[in-house]
Amino acid sequence: MKVEKFLNKSHYESSEDFNLQIQYWAYVIAKHYNISLLEVYNMPKEIFQQSLIWAMAMTNEKEKSAEIQKAKAKANGREVVPLDYNFLDME
């Protein structure tokens, strides 16, 4: 499928990829805020961008939380200390 191929790409290869990226971002916003795609497409550009930033940030937080819960489940009652290597990304 076209969408599966797009999701596996590491960079844009065509204007079609760019359009699929915008559609994906619209889906992320619609899913996060529980609104329709039509409502997302009718948003002003600035609202779309800010909504996307918050939706992606919250998705990342949920993923981190899920990883911690998974680690705690595997730890069988032992303490779990999450390691944060984000400082390595700073220059």
C-alpha cells in the first residue's frame, strides 16, 4: 500500500510524500483532539502547527509512560529507574 511504503521512508522523495505527511499530521491531530479531519483541515495554519506540536508531545509522553509501566511489570516489584540519555543529543 501507498501509506505503508510512505511510513517506512526516512525522507521525502516526491510531492506525493509531502502530501501524505500532511495527511498523517492531520490524522494525528484529529485523533488526539477527537475531532474530524474536516475540522483539522479548516484550522488556520498557526493553530494546525501548534495543535500538531502538542499532539506529538503528548504522544511521546504516553509512549514514555507505557515503557516505564512495561519495565515495572517486568521488574517483579523491584525498583525501576528510567534512564534519560537526552543530554547526549545536546551540543
